[in-house]
Amino acid sequence: MKRILRHYIIDTFSLWTVSTIAQGLVFGEGVKTLFLAGAGVTCVSLLAKPVINLLLLPLNLITFGLFRWVSSAIVIYLVTLIVPKFEVIGFHTTKFSSPWLDFPALNFKGFWAYIGFSFLFSLIAQFIYWLIKK
């Protein structure tokens, strides 16, 4: 139970963080939809993601695990089907520039929007898991 609660908190926080970094992730009823989407991501990640990863295993082996973001994109897509008022309409970021890094503005639609959100979501969630593990 403690593990599931930890996953839920991290997934919900990661969804919120991703939605503040990039535009296009819509929570129709605000915080209520965010919490439902977090629960959906947690359930789908714990139940369906192992099956999805098993089905994508040959592609993951060929690409040395770089295809794993597609499984996260499938998870986000399944959650948009399950949770009402939660949708991905596009992936839009603004240009970020600092003395050390330059990130261009990105605009993706459709499948690539899911890939963009899954990349950010995975990056943030794995960083939080790494912090907790230390």
C-alpha cells in the first residue's frame, strides 16, 4: 500500500510539473482531474506497463532502451481514454536560454505530443525516484 501511495504522489506531482513546463496537457476540471489522472497513470503504470514493455521488448533491445518512452506515451494515451476531461491537445514549449543551455521552442501534435509529454514525465518521475532512493 505504501508503494502504491508513493507512486500516486510522484505520478501526480510529475503530471502537474509537466503541465507547467509545457502547454497542451489539459485538466478539464482542474485539480480534480489532475488527481484522477494521477490515479490513472499509477494504475496503468503498475498494471499495464509491464505488458506493454514486454510487447515492445524487441524494439527496446534493438534501440538499447531508448524506445521505452513509447511505453510511457502509451500509458498517457490510455489514461486520456479512461479519465474524462483529461486530454493531450499538443506539446508546446517556449524557448529557454541561459548562459549554459539553449532549448528551442517546440511544437508537436498527435503522436509526437504524447512522446514529448512522456519524455518529460519519465525524466521528472525518474529524478524524483532517484532522489527518494538516496
